[in-house]
Amino acid sequence: MAKNIVPSDAKLTITQTKSTIGGKQNQRDTLRSLGLKRIGHTVVRDADPVTVGMVNTVPHLVKVEEAK
């Protein structure tokens, strides 16, 4: 579970860990905007303020790690 990620120059690996079924529409939209389509799907994004804000909106649905 992601907790209060802060903007930086790093790359983030974001993986969807839970379903959006039963979730709020804005949470579904946020995951889609991140590029996540299904459980287990992973994307790599810059840790800019926009991405960090989206990740902090759905911390219970994603796993975030620093990309290597």
C-alpha cells in the first residue's frame, strides 16, 4: 500500500493490486489515467506532482516502488 508519496526525480513502478469493482468512479478514472487496466498490471512513471497526486488518491488499490 502506498503512503504519502512525494514528488521527486525518481521513477515509480506502480502495480494495481486490487479491483475497482465497487469503488468510486473517481478512483476508477484515476487508475485508468495512470494507465492501469487490470490487477497485476504494472506501469513505470516519473514521480512528478501529477502522478504522485493520482497515486495518493488510490493508495489502497496500488503498490508503489522506486524503479531501478
